[in-house]
Amino acid sequence: MNAPVRIETLPRFASALKAIESLKPGEPLYLVYPDRFAAAARTFLTGFPGDVLYAVKANPHPIAIQHLWAAGIRHFDTASLGEIEIVKNLFPGAMCHFMAPVRLPGQAKAAFEKYDVTDYVVDGPSELDKLLAETGNPKKLRIFVRLVAQLGGALLEMSSKYGCSPEEAAKLLHKVKASGAAPCLTFHVGSQCLSPFSYAQAIEIAQRTINLSGVEIAALDIGGGFPTSYAGQEAPPYHWYFDMVKEALVTLGRPNLPVLCEPGRALAAQGLSLVTQVVMRRGDRLYINDGIYGSFDEQRFAGFDEDYPPTAVTLDKNKARILGGEKRPFRVYGPTCDSQDVLPRPQMLPDSIANGDFIIFDAMGAYTVSSRSSFNGYYPDSWAVIE
């Protein structure tokens, strides 16, 4: 459902207030901050000891991909043929890695034959057999066996659905090697992982798996999970993660081992803010033009019900200004007819906020655009750039 919008077609403003003054947006408006995308990419490209793959699922919109490409990202963690096509249609020279452990029938064949994708993930023998049959040329493949890494420290665990034990992985590594493909390992410590130590623990599991198998791996993908900072949830600095990973990799005793990572949220979250409008105020309730079925889908999950840092803005004689004054908690409802369309926690906003005023939410670049639906006919898709 992503619109074929390119960066150069978007209106540009010096600030969010200027965008509101000019556009007076009646629909939700995504504000794009190129410098924030660039800073996030630079942090990983200069700090991580290996290839940095942008996890497209975090924000697959062409605008996000174009900004990250402009910032130097050349590798992409793609979880479906559709994501591969989004990236390759924009940048034919991009390097896509098909890092979903289970693929729909025929997708690996299409990715391999049409888009020259050679990196794949498996966590069981049947998916390995299917992958080998579809691609038909194992010597061109790197096949990553996914380990369970249910270690805590992340707000959303990522090991109850995919992954295998070191014992199971050791057997799979042997099968991969016997096929002629390059055997590799991967794991995912969970989304919004606030514990750098989790990566060291997962690398230790990888080491145990290598020892059990006796197979020399060709690469290690440490997955994603790198966090971003939200209001009331400050993430540790990224260099803690990079230092922890570097120290843990030393214990593997393989200084030339290729290493990959798959940041999604960490590269995309800070690059977008969202402007919403108050459609109606009723006492301590605000009804706005975006909600759970739009940009706030992730609020459904435990751990992601922290307060956003909302900023209230009003138009005063066609000039946008930030609303001040005493704040109070408001229940904030989305535009659909579903009574579940409500942010799970009250938002602290000025008591003077009224119909027609605007609310800006920051750090809205990850799992917002990618998760929005057109339920009830609402689909936020307006954009502007803040330079």
C-alpha cells in the first residue's frame, strides 16, 4: 500500500510549526527528518564491526529506504519477496538478504533467480529442503541457521515462533555443509532490547553450537533488536552494544569471520514525527484523526504503552505556536468506530487544548507506517520534509 513517493516531490519546511502553518493538515501528517536518518545510519556504519542490514519491516516506505540509502546503507534485511521488490525497484544495486526462517512456496526461487539473493535463513530441516529444491544451486548460497535466543532484556521476544536449540542447530549446520552451501548462524534477541549483554549471551550460544557441530561457520548474523529512546524509556548508548558485541566476538576466536546485524527500529524510529489534529474534545477525552489502526498499532503490545512526548500546537491568527499552560491527562481516541481504538495510557497535554489544535508525536518512524491499515477508510499517508 506504500505510495510511490520520492523525496524530491515532498513539500519542505524549516520546522514542524512552519509545516502546520502552511499545510493546516486535516489528515495525519508524517514529518521526515533527513538529518536524523543520516545520523542513525552513520552511527551503525561507523560503529558496528560488520555489514549493517536495514530491517525493512520496521518502515518499508520508499521515503525511509531512500533516506537510508542516501546515508550509506547498502544491505537490506528483507522478510518477503514483496520487501525485496520494494528495495530492488528503488535501488537495483542494493544487496537484499532473505532473513525470514519460513518463506511462502516459490519465494526463494524468485528471489534467487530474479534478484540474485543468496542469503537465507532456516530453523528446521523441511524449510532447508524446500530452499535447496527451489534455488537449485547451493554453492552460491549462505544459509543461516537460526538459534533460539530467549534471554530477556527485550520488550518483545522473538524466539517463541522461530529458532532451534544448539543441538538441533548443530544437525542443521551439518546438513547445510553437506549440501554445498556455506553454513552460517543467526539469532534475534528481541525487539527494543534494552540489555546490551543479551547479545553477548546469544553469541555464547552460537559458540556452543559451533563446538557441538564441529562445523566452521562462514558468517554470523546477530539479528536486530537495537532499541531507540522513547519518552520515559531511555535506551543505552549504541556504543555499549557495539563494544559488547566486539568483546563477545573475540571469544569466538575467528577474527576474520564476517558479521552482520539487522537494525530496523534503531535506523528508522527517530526519522519521522507525526502531526495529528484534535477532531473533538469532550471533557478529558480527545478524539484525533489517527489511532491504533493507523500509526499507533504498536501500542497494542505490552511494554510499548509508555508515554509519547506529545507537543500541542494551536493556530493563532494563522501562526502556529506551542500551547503552554498547566497540563492534565487526556484519554486519546482514534477516528474509527472501534472502542478499542484508544491509546492505552493517558497523554499529558495542556488543559487549554481544543478542537482543531494539533498534537505532534516524535520518534514515530518505526512500526507505524508499516503497521497502519485502512480500517474504516482511514489511512494516514501525507508527508512533508523538515530541513
